[in-house]
Amino acid sequence: MRPLAYQRALDLFMESMIKPDYELRANAGYQDCYGELMEIRQSCITYLRTLKEINDIESGDESDAIEVGKTLSAKLSSQRIAFTHGELI
């Protein structure tokens, strides 16, 4: 794995997650799953941030523990957040 290329790829993927996709959000609204879509989006963004952080950690055991803790915390937090159509995270 090339660390710099991996970081750039993570940055680009994060950008694609943050950029609003109005058509997708409208479809989620029509299918009555907008809140769930935004919850999954938030979980993915949190996971991507964790990947960026652990990319520099040498110990696999340490990075796994960090990732599990952050993912669980983000999941619990995202369940409490109410999203609106115009809200960005």
C-alpha cells in the first residue's frame, strides 16, 4: 500500500460522501428512509475519519481497538441526531 496515495483516496472518497446528492436524498424521502440514509452516511463518514487516523498507527491491535470504540460511539450518536433535507454534516 502506498500511504500518500491511500490518504488522497480517502480524502476524495470523504469529499464524495460530504457532497450533497439531492437526487439520492429526494429518492430516500420518497421511499421514506431519509433518516436512515443520513444515519448510514454519518456512520460512513465517521469510519472514513477513523481510517485516516489509524493509517499512521503501526500496531494493528491498537488501531482495531480505536476503530471499534469510535464506530460504536458514532453509531450511538448518529441514532440521536435528527436530520433535515438541508442539513450537512
